[in-house]
Amino acid sequence: MLRPPLKRPGQVLRDLMSHGTVLAPGVFSALSARAAQAAGAKALYLSGAGVTNSLLAAPDIGLLGLDEMSAQARFVTQAALLPVIADADTGYGEAWNVARTVVELERAGLAGIHLEDQVNPKRCGHLDGKQIVPTGQMVSKVRAAVDSKSDDSFLIVARTDARGVEGLSQAIDRARAYVDAGADMVFPEGLESESEFEAFRSALDVPLLANMTEYGKTPLLPLSRFQSLGYNLVIFPMSAFRVMLRSMCEAYEELIRSGSQAALLERMKTRNELYELIEYAEYTKQDALWSGSGPTEDN
């Protein structure tokens, strides 16, 4: 059903993290968020790459704007009553842009956002050729973000891409500067070994976010390993998206090749399964209550 988002979702996520490492599947739409919730997710990650790829059929290089991301965030937080952390890229500009970004994305019902220290146009965190802004410039953005939130539980997550540009030691130094500026959490991107994750945990006392994307520089580690390493949140930004994309491409290929969907039926969610996920029956019941008539039958 259509519902308002969670109240104080940042506090909900903080409470979850206080009890152990939280797994946040990546989502990119309201329906994907509802599906993740139905599967048992306790928190979600709104992927900038997923939203950009699905809305624009374009790479994640900073083409998505604040208005598009905040609209998608509103759809997601209404569809799934779970705390959602969202990718806010570089904050869509400099310090004042970051301030507006926090206002709009907090208003959209998110639990928090992450901001990165890349230069625009940004690149995927696991690609080479990235450039990063001076530490002081990112510190200004973090301060602007912290000052602009109205709910003190809203999470400002500072992402650093410095590992692939300046090395591990410099990345840790940057993370410390961002924490000193008020960041609630740190997201070290593009780490290349368990020992590097351990180094970040040893260096910082704030909550840490780990990115378990596929086909990148980071080895695939299970949630249990991050629990033992002391990480608080693990995101899987594009896992479901990539599975969906392969299935969708195969379905189109079969349909165009054969001229029939018959061979695809056993791979589909049925009409009833879709209706159950989107709570169609609840809408019908509510219609009947509002109109004073009996329930209507779906065609």
C-alpha cells in the first residue's frame, strides 16, 4: 500500500547496526525495494549506478541529478518501510549544493547518504583513472552536510576513493579528516584485500561501510567475515540488478527469436505473485471501503 516513509529512519539503521553487521541489498526502483523487503532485507542501499543505468541507460559518471535521485528515493522509501542509505555522488556540486542535497534527500525519507571525494565527472569506484579533490575541499562538503541535516540521526557517510589514487595510508588520513569534520560513518572504496579492510577498522572508531560489488578490485567476502572484521554495514549495490539484466536480455532474445513467450513461462513470476508483491488485494479492499461497494474483480 501507499504509505509515508519511516520516521527517523537513520535511528532505525543505527539501532540495527548496534546489534551486528547489517546487509543492505542494492535497489534501484520502488519495485526492487519491495522485492528486497519481501525477501527479508532489514535495510536497503539505493544505488546511484543502478538508478543511472536503469533511468538513463548511461554509465555512472555523474549524469544523474539531485531531482532525479530524490524522486527515486521518495518512491523507494514509500514502497519499502526500511531504512535506506543512498548514493549522493559528489553532492551534486560544492558545499552549498551539498547542503541542498542533504535537505532534499533527508526530506525524501532516507536514513542517510554517502558523499565521495572524487572530481566530476566521477567514475565507478573500481575503475582506474579516477581523480580526487583536495582533502580540504571534501572536508568543507562534509561540514556542509552535517550542518544541513535536521534529524541528528540522519547518517552522513564519507566515502573516500583515495586508495586507488594516493594509496592506503593517504586514504586513511583522508578518512580521519572527514571524521574530524563530523562524518558519522566512513566508506573506504576500492580496497583490495582483507588486510586493507582491517587497517581501516584499526585506524577509525566510527562505523564503517563495506562495498561488496562484483567484478571490481575488492575480493568477495561474506557478511560473516565483515562481522568479524568489525564492519557495520555491507552493501551489495548491483547484484540483483545484474541478475535481472541477464534474465531480461535472455527473455527479449527468446521472444524475438521464437515469436512466443511460451518457453519463458516457467521462469516468470506469475500474475498472482506480482499482485501479491504489490499488495493489489489491499488496494481493492480499500476501494470498496471508500466507495461503500463490494470488492471488485480483477480482469
